[in-house]
Amino acid sequence: MVAVPEFATPDPSATPDVASVVAPSAPAPRPNYAARVVRIALAQRGDPYVRGRSGPNAFDCSGLVRYSYCKAGVGAKLGGGNSARGMLHWARLRGLTGKRNPHVGDIVIYANGSHTAIYIGRGRVVRALNPRLDIRVTRLHAMR
């Protein structure tokens, strides 16, 4: 899992490949940034999954994350390029990953960078799953 402006991660016992990130050089973000990221991502529910797309009407998993952060005005704080693997690598180099206590707005990275989602609270994430399931909300550890 990877996150941006002031976010954390999930329970390590359930999904060992989940990590979270907090932007290093970013000043403490305003609390509304996380809510804005989540609100923007949730507004995309039902939009189609299309590999390599980053909005505004179709997304892949990292495209949804990048789009949501950029629209919320905090995209510059998220490093790692346009892939979940790149985001995770960027976060690990900066010591910004973790597997406990996720915060709303955290970026969740699954399977060492094969998939990404945004933590929305209460053990749930919003994610771009695949062409059959599109953009939807699932449990945090629903991917095995």
C-alpha cells in the first residue's frame, strides 16, 4: 500500500504485502485533503476499468489513485510515477511504508506493487479492479 499526504497502513497479519506512505517533505496536510481524495475516488464508482487509463471517465488501479490525488490538489506529493510498483518503491526508499493503522486517504499497495487502492475507512478501499468489476468499494483485505 502506498499513501500520500499524511496517511498510513493495514493489518500485517491479514495481507503482508500492504504498505502505506506519508509524503516526506510535505507539511502536515490539512485534514480536508484526505476527505477530498476519498470523495473524488468514490465519485468514480461505476466508471469502467481500462488498463492504462487515468480518467476522467475510465481508470486502471494506479490511474484512479493518481487522478484522485491530483484532483484533490495533492498529486505532487505522490512519487513513484504511474504504477503501484513505482509508488511502493518510492515510499520504501523514503521509509514511508507501514502495515498498521491505516488512515483515510492512504494508498494501499497489494502484492508488492501489483495493485493499488485508496483506503476510505472502516476497513474498506475504493479501487479499479478489472474490466468486469470496474471501480468499486471492497474490504481492505479482499484481494488475496
